[in-house]
Amino acid sequence: MKRDKYQTMVLKGLVSGCLVFSVVSPLSAADDNPYATADELGLMEGFPPAPDKQVTKENALLTPPFNRWSYQHMRMIYPSAPIGSAQYPVHLDRRINGSIDGVDVKHPETGAMLSMADALEQSFTDAIVVIHGNKVVYERYFNGMNADQPHQMMSVTKSFGGLLGLMAVEAGKLSEDDPDTEHVPELTASGAFGEATFGQVLDMTNSMDFTEDYADPQSGVRKYGATLGWTEPLPDIEYESNLYDYLVTLPIDKDHEHGEIFHYQTLKTDVVNWVTNRVNGQSFQDAMYEQLWSKLGTEGETYVLLDKNATLVAGGGLNATPNNLARFATMMINDGVFNGQQVVAKSVIEKLAAGGDVNAFAKGPDADSNHPAGEWSYRAQWWVKHTPGKEAFTAIGIHGQWIYLDINNDIAIVKLSSQPASNGDPYDGLHLNTFYAIIAHLVE
């Protein structure tokens, strides 16, 4: 039997900020089109929708093709909290360069050259916005998306949390050399965080023993999911009542010292957020508004998803519009200045661009063909590319969410997607090759 394009393996683990426990979908693509939109699939149409067309809490987060609809409607399914907009909107200058439509993109697996239209379709693009200098030079919207529609950002959320952490350091509220326990004494009991510094957790080089074995009900990922209310608790297993109580139980990985290797693990972001909340005296969403959104001329709806205890899970809950993300990206490639105001200190952006420990990244388990050892590092929850001539730092979320910042060429690219697989090729390679092709075209 031919396998449907949208079928995926169940129980993949914890990847880029989300529990990957997708159920195999029986829903076939419309007219055998593997890139069918939510409308073409008939998702959530009717009163009520047909059972096989319903998007629910069980299939919305990670199950294709239901994510073609859900990533634009997360607030209808999960609890959330708002991030306010600026008092007065500041509209970006748009000088659309139609020649970008004629750029070809290399397929990462076949080597074939794709048209821009095909590359965007095959990476399940919902929106792409390209900024050059301080102008939007290209934007395209698909799958019912528009410039003012909030979209699920997955682990791009981490990068905003890391930026807020660096901004707190810049403001003198803490040092990257501070032990986490200096600001969150509750972490003393945790081997993963009790003797680690804030900078190590910020760069994900603290050592943490966190298992992702779904067959083991005592594994870390099973306990994490149940604690958040994302998965059902199992009988005869004792769970902590909230995320904070769970974080303090996490042990060190005895095979590695703190600072030795980079290991991407979402719970580290929760601790970055906990420490930053403490020193700021405010929540992630309030800091996002006060320090960023209120100064960026944002408008419309932005929100974050919450767990069962109304706690933000910092690893992947941000939902934002292409317009607001474009405002943010414009500021980042202009030395932190937007509308004549210094929003983020230039020194903070320089720290991100300089990257983290390349050797720690190379020795860890997360280097791969798209993020090869020696060419990438991880700094303050941002992925940093060091390849000569292609230097950039980028926020990445599973299922195709990107903010790609090339400050050397003053180019930023925001790309939002609803691809069926969480990550890996051909998707990661296709996204990156699209960015490289657009940048090469703009600077030639």
C-alpha cells in the first residue's frame, strides 16, 4: 500500500522545543497533492467538521496535515497569554523586488534546481518576508496566511528568551558567570543546574541527564510531558505538580562536565527563562512587551501558549505575525536600532553574531549535515553560522520556523511553515538553500 505523504512515525522524542508524539494520520491530501493547503484539505469546515477533518488538542501541535490549519489558530486550542502591541504602529517601508521570484534554489538531496515557487511549496511555506537594509523587498503568503496572522513559532521562542537573558546581562542585572542558584536558590537540589552558571545554561553547555525514551514511563520526556499537561499521566507514577518542581529534580550527565559539550535540550530554556524572570521581576510576556514589542511599532495579535498551570513553557509557545517578526528582524540587522530608538544594545547583537563555543558544538550530539562541526555554534539560544562568506545567526523552530539574520549583508529572512516532518532533510537543507540563494541574488 502506498504510504500517504503526511504519515509520520509516532513518538519521535523531544525535538527543538516540542514533544514529538504525532499519531499517524489517516487523512489523505486533496487530489493527491502532497502540498495541499488547509482549505484544500477541508480542515475544520462544517458545523461541526467531519471527524477526520477536526483539529484537536491531540493532533494540533505536531500531527500533519492538521498543522496546516492549527499553526494559524493555536489560541483556539491551547491556553494562552497575550503580548501587548505598541501604542502606535510603525509601518515598514516596502520596495518589493519581483526578481526574487526568478531565483532558482538547489534541492539538498537531488541537486536539481527548483524555481522559487516550487522551493517555497515543497517546504510547506505559509509566509516568507525578506528585509534588505530597512525595507521589505520580498513577501509571499500561502495556505490562507497573511501578514497580520499570528503563526506558531515553536523553538524560535527560545531565541527570544535567550535575547532577553543577554539583555538582562547587558543591563547589569546578572552576569553570565553567576551560578544559577544565585538568582534561583531552588535549583540547588539539581545536579543539572545547581553548579552550572547562567552562561552555560544560556548556551546549553551545562551537563544534564535527560532521557527521551517513551517506552520508559520513568523517562524524563514522559515525566516532562505529563507535568506540563501535554500527555496523560500514568498510574502508579509520582509526578511533580508543576514545571518548576520538576526542573529542580534533574541530575547532571555523569559522562560530561558543565561547559564541555553543547547539547540541545529544551528544559534548559525553561531555566534560562526562570532566572531571567527573577532578575527582571517580570514574566517572559511582560518583558517581551516592555523591552521589544512596545518599541518596535508592533500591531495586532501576539501571544504565548501556557501549560496546565498557566505557566509559559519557554521552549516553544510564541505565536507572532510576519509583520511583527519583520519589524523585529529589521531592528536586529540595523545594530539594534528601530525608528530612531536603540531597542537592543549593539553589543548584545555583536555577542550573538560572534557565536558560542565551536568546539563544544562539534563535540556534542547536535552537529549534522546542515549544521556541520566547525561551521556552527550555539549562543544564547541562537544557532550561529561561521562559514566564511555566509556568516549568520538564526532562530529555528521545528516544522519550518526561521528568523535568519545576515548582518554582514544587512539581510533578514522570516520564514513560517507547516511542513509535515519536524526537521531534517529535505526541509532544513531546502530552507537554508533558499536563504543562500536569495542573499546571493540581493548582493550580486
